[in-house]
Amino acid sequence: MFDENDLLRSALDLLKRKEYEAAAEILGRAIEMNPKFTEAYFSRGNALEGLSKFEQAFAEYDKVLEFSPKESTVFYNRGCLFRKMGNRDQAVEEFNKAIGLNETYAAAYYNRGNIFFSEGRFEEAMRDYNRAITCDPKDPDALVARGLAYVAGRNIEEALKDYEKAIELNPKHVKAHGNRGNALEMSGREDDAMQEYSTVVSLSPRDYKAYSNRAYIRYKRAEYAEAIDDYTKSIEVNPTNPKAYVNRALAYQQLRRFQSAADDFSEAIRLAPNVADSYLRRGHLRSLAKDYQGAITDLEQALELEPKNNEGWKLLGMVHSKVGALDEAVSVFTELLSNDPESDTGHCFRGVAYTKLGKIDLAIRDYDRAIALNPKNPSAYFNRGLIYRLLSRYQECVDDLTKAIELAPNNPDPYKNRSLALGEMGDQEGAKRDSAKAHELEAAQQANAPGQDEETAKK
């Protein structure tokens, strides 16, 4: 005949299989047989916790404490429950009690350390991880956690040592491999990092972060097709991650697959409509595709979400300039400069708009300011040089265009315009040399220009 201990053993087998409802029912029968059966109350608390019935689980653990008030594992479990419920302060109190009853309770140190780490209390977290490792040196989880704390303190080499020890203890520890990959990447060892990310996906094919991490390295290496493949796998596992769509869109852009990029930006926006960066990037893409009204709509939305986004103001001003809305462009660039008065590019862009409006004095003033802020801005010298040529101030024009050539020697435009200025000054030989150089550079640019793929041709 079964007694309460037989029922407990049966329930524990069910708990291992995560059959929580059945386990709780059997444990209830055991408690009916023995109302002081603390092991049954404790195990039923575990079952109810597995069913996310946290309040009922607390009641079971409280029942254990009635009969055994110094049971450290009960306080530990209560701490874990409080943490799941988001009550970190109470969780720490419970872990403190568990440690007070058992000063070698490694799991309590580890979990308390995790709370400290999540709150940015890295020194306290490190102390707890050290204690957890001392109490249980064969626990890879504590080593992985301490490794992350080392990374937070920019101590990458110590982090790598901890990850390597964790992998020695458990060669299939997915988080140890993944975190080691992150640390290796931070230290510039990209080949080793790639190997770790590949290990993660072989151990855990549904680890979408590992695919994205590997894709990021491939993107940096200009392996855009391979990066797209990895981002696609990441999206297949987790189709609700907007960042993966944004990153895949950037890879599509590099391959000039603009429609695919636009589709990905749109999906990222659908998933996270309050992220300015996605609107900004789609707006830029629409501008490249000459969908200027769509670009303006996206960029204005980005700036509504992030009014201090200087890149957004710059792009919006450029689009207004392209469609001839020059007064609007000036207003936008002025807004950019109110956010960042020392933006040389902002002064340069506004100078172009002023030039097109015929406000030459204002344009020169902006170019002067751009050059004062950044004496190595070739566009400022080039644009000011063009104005000097219009004003027949040929020597100043030549001086500015010469400076632009020094700073950007592969741009044919300064050579072409300096050729014209030299011709006006009577230096025909110099004009011919510059004209020939301009043609040479233009031919090189055309030879290196990427061809259109099918998607681009359709736009």
C-alpha cells in the first residue's frame, strides 16, 4: 500500500518532467495523509511555482517554515519567487536570510549577485559571484555571470578566462560560448568570435542573437550576402525583433537591393513605431529613390520622436534643397545649427541653400564659419570657391579650389572649376591640365561605379 513517501517520490518524478498539475494533485494527497509533511509542502510549492501560481507557492513555503523555520532552501525559493515577480528588494532580503542560515549557499550568492548586476551594482555583484564560485567551483553559471561582470568593468581578459573555465566544465554551455564570442569581438579577435557564434547556433539552432552577432561581423567585413543569410535566420527564429530587420535592410542597401531594404525598414517600423532611427533610415532610402515626399514624411516623423536628432535635420534639409524648397531648407538647417552651433556640415549645407537663393553674403558667411570650425572640410572650400568664381574673384576661387583638391584629391569637380577659373585668368596651360585631370578622374569613377541589379532597375 502506498504511503506519503511513495506519493512524494511519484510527484518528484512528475516534477522532473514538468508535469506540474499532476504533481500538485499527488502532493495534495500526501499532505492529507500527513499534514506535517514538510517535503510535500515544499515540493508542492515548486509545482505551483512552475504553474506561475506564485501566491499559492508562497503559502506552501510559509507552511514549511511553520514546521522548520530555519530551512534555508525555503528562503532561497522565496527569493527566486520575489525576483520572478519583479520585487528585487524583497528577493535580496530572502537571499540574505538563506545565506544567514547557510553561509556556503552558492546559489543564493549567485542569484543575489544577478540582482545587483541588473541594478548596476557591479562591485557587490562581483563579490557575490566570487563567493558563489568559492562555495561551488564547479558551477559554470557563476563563472559566466562573473565573466559578464568583468566585461562591464572592461576587464576582457579576465572575462575570457572565466568563460574558458565554464566551457571546460560544460563544453555545451550555450551562454558561455555566446558571451565568449562577445568578449572576443570586443577585443578585436573577430575570427575567434565568429567561431564561438557558430558553436552557439550548432548547439542551439534557435538562438537568434547568435545569428545576428555573426551577421554583424560579416557585415563589417563587407560579406553582405552572408550577413543577410544570418539576419534572415535570426528573423525566422524571432520575427518580432525590429533591430534584425533594420540591420538586414542596411545589408540590402549595400547590395543595392533597395526595395528589399525599404520593406525591412517598414517592418521594423510596424514592430516598433516609436523608434526614430527606422524612420530616418527609410527616409534616407526614399530620398535616394527620389521619393522625396515620402522621405520628408519619414524624416519629419523621426524628428517628432527625436527633436535633437541632427542627422535627421540634415537629411530633411537636403531633401528640401533637392525639391527646390530652399526657404524650408534654410529653416531646417538653422534648426540643426540651433541644436549644434559648431556643425561645420550644417553651415556648409545652409550656405548651399543661401547660394541658390542668391543670398551670397550669407552663404559666404556660412562657408567662412564652416572652415573656421573644420579647416579640413573640402566641401566648404569648394562651395566658397564657386561663389568667388561667380563674383569674378578668380585668385580667391583658385586658392579655395586648390585647398579642396588637397583635401579630396579624387574629386573631379574642383579640377573642372579650377580649370575654368584659370582660363579666365589667362592660364591656358593650367586650365588644360586641370581639365584633363578632371576627365581622368571622371573616367575612373565611371569604371568603378556599381551596376544596377534587377531590383534597382525597377525603381
